[in-house]
Amino acid sequence: MRDFIIRLTATGLFSGYSPFIPGSVGTIPAWLIAVLLIKDNTTVLIPVVIVTFFVSVWAATGAEKLFGHDARKIVIDEWAGMFVAVILVPYSLLNFTVAFVAFRILDAIKIPPAAQAEKLPAGWGVTTDDIVAGIQANIVTQIVIVILARLH
């Protein structure tokens, strides 16, 4: 039962089993939760980020024993990073889509200190690099919002 719960959680409700870009496909459920349920409710979003972070560390640590180090199927870390990417982002489908795209790009290219964070042991490294990418994506999103506002 424990292995099933780890698989369910670490793979983001099994979205990480996607044969096609599992990191991006695995981020979609978190993006949908943010867009459809949380929106810009910071009172809900901040506890969600904290809980998702620690659940991700736990699940990723367990999942590495099942799938290998930072296996592509492990996507709960993308959920944590995606939630960070939309903290304090004004709610709109466009803004949250910019955050999604920025997060996926930054998570893939690992701009420092994300690359260094990835070297932390077990689930800490799996999760922390996505938190860093989420912060970076949030900054990029905020800049894009300002630029778009000035163009109008």
C-alpha cells in the first residue's frame, strides 16, 4: 500500500507516466488546480505550496527507490514549482499560462541556483530545483505582466 501511495503521489496522480514530455504533462494538473480552484487566493495558495513542498520531498525520496534518481515519472516536484510560479500573479488565464510556459522552460534549462539545488540529496534535490525554477518563473511572469500592461 505504501508503494502505491508513493507512486500515486510522486507521479502526480499518475500524470508522470505520460510517454510524451512527462514533466510538462505532469505539471498540467497543478496548473489546472491553480487556474480553476485556487486562482489568486494567496490565503489558500501559500499553504498549498508548503504542503506540496514537503509531500514532494517525501514522495520523491520514496519514488527514487522505485524508479531511480530523479526519474522522469516523478512530477510532484513540478506541482510544487508550478504553485510557486503563480504566487501573487494577478489571476487571468493569460498570466497563468505565461507562468506555466516560463516554469517549464526554466525547469528544463536549470538556471543557477536551480542546477545547484538539484544536487541536494534525495527528494530535497528533486523538489528544491523546481521551487527555484518556480521562483524564477514567477519573476519572469511578473516582468511580462508589466511589459504587457505598458504596451496597452
